Amino acid sequence: MDQIDDPVERARRLFAGRVEFLKSAPGLQFLPDPDVPEIAFAGRSNVGKSSLLNALTGRKSLARTSVTPGRTQELNFFDIGDPLVFRLVDMPGYGFAKAPLKVVEQWKRLVRDFLRGRVVLKRTLLLIDSRHGPKPVDIDMMKMLDEAAASYRIVLTKADKIKASELAAVTAATEAEARKHSAAFPLVHVTSSEKGMGIAELRGAIFEDALII
């Protein structure tokens, strides 16, 4: 394959260009116009979502990492490409134990309505901590994605934090769980933002999802 036709290389070039924060949307009425494809990121609070966004885009502080899980309660949009090619959407983290019930319900409503009604949403990336595998809150999120008919890829994060044998077992268990869900992509991506593991391949998958499906 010619390197220029390789989606991994094309994605690398695209992400090396313009990547900018566009806006935060606390409600559906604040969403940007649905004029380009979107790829959303979902995950439990403290799963490493901001670190993954920074690693994918080659920026150190595009997405702010917070020491307080559950701080982000808005949909954050990032423009990719000049001219604009597609957008990344950082969804609020879920599973935060200390959040008031009202906040949790507000989060569920915002995310559910976005997943069901956003016509330009091409794929969601569901991040799961490889040290734990799918937790009940992750499976709840998978069910929400299934019900919204929102196609998603599962991405294991922090893969450098566990032994290779443990990682293989978690990956197999996660793939088995994915097969139970109608909207889940069968391939599980294994990544480490810190070590760069799987980042280029995931970037290529995002590029293809945004522009092909």
C-alpha cells in the first residue's frame, strides 16, 4: 500500500495539523451545527480520557486532565483539520461516586439525547481501564449505546500498567463482553497514552470511521 493511502499515515498528517478546541455544550441547544462528521469519546471518570485525547492529537494540554474525577459535565468539541474535516467530542465522564443524583440524571439525559439524536455522530469510543476491565457502570454505558443504536469501539486504556498476561486476559474478557452487545465493534483497541501503545492504529481507525462509514 502506498504510504499516502495508508489511513494511519493520513490520520497522522491530519492530526499533526490544526486541532483546536471549539466549544463546550452544557445542553443540546448549545451544540455546534451538524455540518461535519463527529467521533465521540465516552468513559468512566479517571479512565484516562483526557490523556488519550492529548496522545491522539499530539498535544500536551488539548484536553485538561483533572485531579477531581467527574469535573467535566459538558460535551466538549474539538475541530480537526484546516479546512475542517471532522470533530472529536469529549463526553462527560460517568461513574463518579460523589456526584449528587441530580447531576447524574442530568448527565444521563444529556448523553442519551446526544447519542440518539446526533445525525453526524459516526462512532463512539468507549474507554475502559485495562487494570479493571468492564465494570457494571461500563456495561450500563454499553447498554445505553446499544439502545441508542450508536456504533462504538471499545478502547482499553493504561495498558502499560499491568502485566502482559493480565492484559491478554482482560482483552479476551472485554472482547467476550463486546460480543453480547449489538452496537459494539468486535475489535478491542489496546492503548497506553503514556507509552504510545496502539495510538497510531486508533488514530487511523478514527480517521476511517469519520470519513468512510
